[in-house]
Amino acid sequence: MATEVLLPKIGFAMNEGEVKEWLAQDGASVTAGQPLFVLEAEKSANEVEAPASGTLRIIKAAGEVYEVGTVIGMIE
């Protein structure tokens, strides 16, 4: 079963954030807990970990701003 990779809410007032960089390539095998992408929001940058193990499918490109809860990738 596929697991959605969502843009997380990392601050109380956060409504959107920018995917600065994907740390894994589309189609790469990832492990739960592995740093997956860099999220920049409100003057801070954080590495976000993979929520599951499997093959990463990137849906949303780096360098764009998305709303919290947006599906930005899938792990199959």
C-alpha cells in the first residue's frame, strides 16, 4: 500500500512552506526515517524524514511553495 508524503506543519502558525530540495531522487529506494526533503518555512529550514520505506515517487517539484497537507510525493 502506498504512503502519501505530505507537506508537514512544523510551526503553529505555518500555512505553507517551500520544498527547497529533494534529498532522494524520484524512483529511489528510501527507508523510513531517512531524510527525504528540505522544507523551508518562516525563516527556518528543516529536513523531513520519510514516513515509510519503499520507492519514492515525487509529485511536486522542489523550489515551489505548497500549502500544509499537500501531497508532494508517494512511497510505494
